[in-house]
Amino acid sequence: SPNTNIHSKTVKCNTNADNKNRKIMGMSFLQLITTPKRLEKLKNVILKIFSKFGKITNDFYPIADGKTKGYIFLEYSAPSHAHEAVKSADGYKLDKQHTFRVNLFTDFDKYMSISDEWEAPEKQPFKDFGNLRHWLEDPDCRDQYSVIYDSGERTGIFANDVKEPIEVEERARWTETYVRWSPKGTYLATFHQRGIALWGGEKFKQIQRFSHQGVQLIDFSPCERYVVTFSPLMDTKDDPQAIIIWDVLTGQKKRGFHCESSAHWPIFKWSPDGKFFARMTQDTLSIYETPSMGLLDKKSLRINGIKDFSWSPGDNIIAFWVPEDKDIPARVTLMQLPSRNEIRVRNLFNVVDCKLHWQKNGDYLCVKVDRTPKGTQGVVTNFEIFRMREKQVPVDVVEMKESIIAFAWEPNGSKFAVLHGESPRINVSFYHVKNNGKIDLIKMFDKQQANSIFWSPQGQFLVLAGLRSMNGALAFVDTSDCTMMNIAEHYMASDVEWDPTGRYVVTSVSWWSHKVDNAFWLWTFQGRLLQKTNKERFCQLLWRPRPPSLLTQEQIKLIKKDLKKYSKIFEQKDRLSQSKASKELVDKRRSMMEDYRKYRERTIDMYNEQKPLRLELRGGVDTDELDSNVDDWEEETIEFFINEEIIPIGDL
């Protein structure tokens, strides 16, 4: 009814004199001016909505003068059904103007009995989870990593050390599938059939848990304030729970969403500051804001044919692309949020596909454009480079006629690497985006066994890897002068992981992809092998991320300027560490020698004490020395037959 203002409450009512036989009833406040015919229609709507929580045994709609009084009573067959109705239907929007309010009937007694005098709330005990960033205070600056092995039965946290991994924590069945670190390394997320658990602190205590039956995927906001979970089991038409956004600090559910497919996870993509998140559906881009979790400006963007979008890692800017439509060219658009101003539009022609690649700091955007030029049958690839920090966002183009295998930006720089060609003639090219508006080809290596590019988080160094089908070929490259520092191999390697500092890199063979030779190897950034760690049915290794540095750019530049001074300190510390190891070995050997000396002295003393007993047993003859009592010796010659052999002369 257009004249209906709807509220609702679910109430608990004593239907018998016996308090043990209480039943739960619901009460909906329906501020209604309507005819009896329209009331029947409304009853059907109410019954349809509230019967999904349980069996309704009775309902009562108070009416006066042919109109409802604005509330109803619903009785359920079980108390749990009414509690579920309160939990799920409170705040339910019937339409744009009408929202249910739902309570238990016992709430009236509770609120009526509240004293008019204010009483200070009881102080809740503080839960001390310890220092959630204690690993950053390690005096030797060791980074940590998680390892899942024994086909997922065991999970361990280790501190990285050049000599051997140092175990920090290890537990059986800590997770049921895999683990995930939060973006700043504060939390470790574990997966369970009933939901997600977050762990942290020095002893990895449980910090929070989120109940989401059958959860399979997870994503954090960059600020670590929110976590997004996906489960294919929970979704219903009226109660969206396939995707749930949670508040990490309180553990409260912020909002649920429907999800048709999780093929392109994450469904929601976050702005770099965590203030906005967005999802793409057919012809629509929906941008939500936190903490309300509502649509920005209360409406979605209508973008016909939108294919993909991506946030800038450095600014609240969204890039999206739309394919060609008849005579309308394809286009890439850069939009500023929350103003929704289009700061750059780039029209493209003869487009087959586009991929968006942001540089880590948001200084550049590369749009990889696959095109079919008119009059040709092959596909040509253009790299459209957007210079985000310059006025009017100029665009440079690099054209490549070979098929593209991989593309990757240098994280903290202006270079990018491209793997192109067909096996066995796969080439890697390095380009530099210069400030003068040019993009130079620095170097090209041909005939590479690689299908993946892994840049160091600090830039300059990278690993070209031929994973899985390419048998784990590895090439360590210094892009400052484009030299191959080392060429190696980790047979059947499935994964490559850089540590957050860019000093070490791990290659591994996961049991999830290959059932034999499961292990992880630790290398220096120069390609020198330090460790080979074999773990039975090893599955996964993930480095623990580090939060952004608290140092300013000026302080970092000053440190780099005085690097030689700091290098001497660290070199001296390394020597002390090595000498400490040598000293420990020498001290151990000295201790063993001292134990032997003491044992020998005790044995000699005991031997001397037993001498009178030996003399008595041997008739006064001293046998302690070989040449003692020579005068008492008697010489006797004894002859005996040993053997006889007869050889006939005639046979000679």
C-alpha cells in the first residue's frame, strides 16, 4: 500500500500459565490506512517473508475502525525461529519507503524495567593480544614466513635466517585449506568449515573469528580494517550471504551481497586507502563507501559494456575500459573518486582485448591492447603508457608484433619487462619510461626459458622463471645494467616468492601441483643458493608482509647517501655473527677436551690406588711396567712341529 509505514517487532509471549511452556511470537508494527481487501494482500506478503524463518502457528493483526493499529503478533513453533526472525528481518527493507523493525516480546519487559537513573556501565576486561607487530622489533631484522606441509596437516611460522630457518610457531591442523596474511602482516587468516579465524601477536593468539559456513575465499581491505569472505553455500534470494564484509576489530558483519560466480576473485576491489570498494556487474559499476557500506551518492554508474576496472594503488582513481560498439570506438577512462570526474579518456580502435596494469606507486598505468589492424589477420599488441603524475595525463605507445607471454612493472621505478615470442624463441625486453616523453628499449635477451616475471619488491632486480612445464629454469637479472647475475634451475618449481626486503627469494615445488620433490629453496637476490629445505608433502610458503616504512622520502635519501657508513656497521655485525658461530664451535670442542682431561685424571688416580691390590694378587710381582723385575725372568725355548709337505722330484 502506498500509505503504509511499516515497522515490525518479534515478541515473546507466555501462551500458558506454565512458564515452562513458553512460545515465541512475532509482532510487526504496520502503520496502515487501508481497506480489508488490501489488508489480505499485505498479510500474504508478511507471511511469505516471515515464514522462511520457521513455522508460524498463529498471527494477530489488531484493527480498530477498519484500520490496523500499526503492529502485528506472529507466533512461531519454536523459540529459535523467533530469534532467527529478529536476527534476519530487523532492518529488512520491504521497499524504498518501508523498513521492518523486529524485537522479541520480552524486550518490552526489559526496556520498561530500565531505571530512570543512569548507572555507569560495568567495565569490561581488556583483552591484551600483545604487540601485534612484535616481529618488526627483531634485532637481526629477520622476516617471517608461513609454511604448510604434510599435505596441509601442519602449519608453521619460521623466521628467515641465512644458516637455517628458526621455528617461531608450529601447530597441527591449524587450517583446513590454506592461510593468508593481511596486507600489512598484522594478522594470519586460517580457513575452517565454519568460517575464518585471525591470529596475531607474539604467540599467535586468536584475535577474531568470523562465522561463514563453507568459506572458500578471503580478501582484506588495504587498511586491514575490513575482511571480505566468500562461500557458495550460504546465499539465498532474500538474504544475501555469499559475500560478507566484516569489521576486523569488532567481528561484526557489515553487509552481505549476492554473488553469481567467484571466477574472478576478488569480486570487490578496494581503493588504496580503504575508503571505497567497487564491483562490476553487467553494464554497471557500483562503488560503495565505508563505514556505511552504502552506494556512493546512493546510485551506481551505468557504463554500457564495461569489461574490466582497476583502482590506482596510489590514488582514489578508477581505470575501466569499454569495448567497441558498432561505430563507437573502444575507450579507456580514468575517473577520480568521489567526485566522479573523468580526468582522461583514451579512444581505441580495432580492439580485441585490454588488460590494465598499474605501477605499484600509481605513477604509471599500462593498458595492454590487443588489436587486429585493418587489412591484416594477425594480432598486434600496443602498450598504452599513461603518465599519471603529468598534466593532462599524456599517453605513450609501444607496439609489439609478437605474442605477449607476461608483462610486469618495476615496483619502485619507471622500468617494465615484457616476455614475448613463441617457444623455443622466447625473448625478454626491458623498457625505461623517461621524463622527456620517450620510452627506450634498454636491453633484449633472446632464447629465454621463462614464462613468468618476478620483480624484487624494491625494484632493480628480477627473476625470470620457467615454472611447471619449463622445468624450473631461473635467471637472476640486474636491470641497472641489464646483466645476468646467475642462471640456475629448481626442477619442477611451481612458485617464486620474494621476501619484503628484496634480499632473498624462495622457489618451491608445491605438493598441490607436483607430488614429488616437494621442497623450498632460499636464494640471495643475486642467485646464490643458501638453503634447501625439504618438507614432507610441502604445500605453500608465504612471506609475512611488512607495513609501509615510517621514514619520509628525505630520511630514506639521507640513509642511501650515508649507506657506506651503515654498511661498515652491518659488515662488522656479520663478521661477529660468523665469528660467534666459530667461537661456539671452539668453545664446544674445548669443553669436550676439558671433560676428557678430568676423566683421565680420575682414572689415573683410581689406577694408582689399586696398585697394592694388584701386587698382592700377583705375588708381589709389579707388572705395571713392561721392563720391571728383569732379574727374575727365566728364558725357556720351546720347539713344536708346525707342518710337513713332501714334493716328488720327478714331478718338477
